[in-house]
Amino acid sequence: MLTTELIKLNNLQLAGKLVSEQLMLGIHQSKRFGNGIEFEQYRHYEPGDDPKRIDWKLYARTDKHLVRESSTESNFHLRFIIDLSGSMNYVEKGVSRLQYCKILLASLAYLGYRQGDLMSLYALQNDELSTLVASGKQSFQRILYTLEKSIASGNWKNSNPKFPAFHAAKQKEVVIIASDFLQINEEWIQMIKNLANPHREIIIFQVLGKQEIEFDLKGFYRFKDLESGIEMELQAENIKDEVRKNAENYLNKLQIELQIPFVHLVRTDLEAPIANVITESIKKRKI
């Protein structure tokens, strides 16, 4: 489903659910199921299944051997981090970076919810990492509500960020970051290096517009820094080569710097279907 169609729904919960359901059709086998208490769904009986798990009442009505599945609590704590600096308000072809990242994280939250994962949500804004939703009961619904209401503004220039909320980890973690990952100095790279350790897997979704990289523009434009608010009018042809070269150099450097164990960089643009992007991240984790 196209991102523009998901945005037109004007309902983050429904958009995330639709993407997650599309994903589950392809990665059903990767779900973690067990003999828990909470009923999850039915599936067809397979050789090796315990016959006691067959719903015989349902068999009497449908003549099908269906097994009841229930979810078990995961060993993972999913920590979602969304960049809420002003550059997230960048828009291309009717899709803002912030909208894209909200649907991306909402879809991943649905997957985590279906697997029984612990979940929490954090924001990067005005040089601070803040806890938006702590893990606990109803954290899934609170994450969706908080994402829906989140607004991007200010900047992110913290070159030595601290994460006290992450120090009390008692289980394996997966940290999922959604951002443009554009930096002035080394703030993003330093942040990842501060977070990375053998018990914490990090997945970075770098969401960029095609024009930010290709810069295929002609004529005079008024360019605005979405974080500082500074504006200037320039002829696109005069700066095209420099912009493209700087973008290529930065992205290549980032790719090299983030070759850290248990760190996965997934780069995408605002036109890419979100389900495809998540599928790519799953494949990278298996490499």
C-alpha cells in the first residue's frame, strides 16, 4: 500500500495495522508462539503438533483440524526512538518525513504487540532524549496515541548524548530509530556508538527525500533550514553539483562509520512502500 494512501486514512492506528497485517502474510513463520494463556489465532494442524491443541468443537462445525495458538512474552524490549527535530517536517510529493516515520514505527509497534514484546517510546528533540512512553501495561496503545500527537520542532546537535533510561536494561533490547540522520558534526554517529553494546541491537531507518540526494531542481528557490529557520534564495543549477557531492560523501561516510556489530542501517526514501522497508530490515538482521 502506498504511503500517500496510508496518510489519507488520517488514522495512524489503522495505517499501522494495515502495514503490519501485510507484513504478517510474508513473515508469519517468524512469529514467536507458545503455549501461553492469551489466545492469539488459529492455524491448520501440522505433523508434530500436539493433538490436544486441536479445537475439536471447531472441527465439528468446519470439518477442519485447526490448532489454537497463544502468544508468549518475548525476551525483547523494543525501544522506539523518533527524531522530532525540525528537519522531520521536510515534505516531498505530499509526504512529510514525520508522517512516514510515524507510520513506520506504528507498524513495527503492531508487530511487537502481536509478539508480546515490551515496548517504550523516546524522542530526540532540542538536544535531549526524552521518554514519551515507558514500558508497561497498555504501552502499545499509548505509543500509538503519542506518535499521533507528536510534533517536530527545534534541533538536534547533541554531540555527547546520555541515555540514563537505557542503563537499567535486564533483557535483550532492540532499539529502532527513525530519522533523517542528517548531522552537522558527528552527533548521530556518536549517539550510536554510545548506545551500541552486545546486548542491544540497533536498527536505524534513515528516511530521506529523493530531492535531498538527487537535487534535480532548476530555477530560483527559497531554501529554508527547518531547524534554524534561516532562509536564502539560490539558483538550483549553481549549487547542484556541490549538493550532490556533499550528499554522496556524507552517506558513504555514514555507511562506513556504522559498520558496528549489531547495528543495521536501512536507508529509504519517502516514496518507498513502508512494508518493503520493514521487510528489508528483517533481511538485514538475518545476514
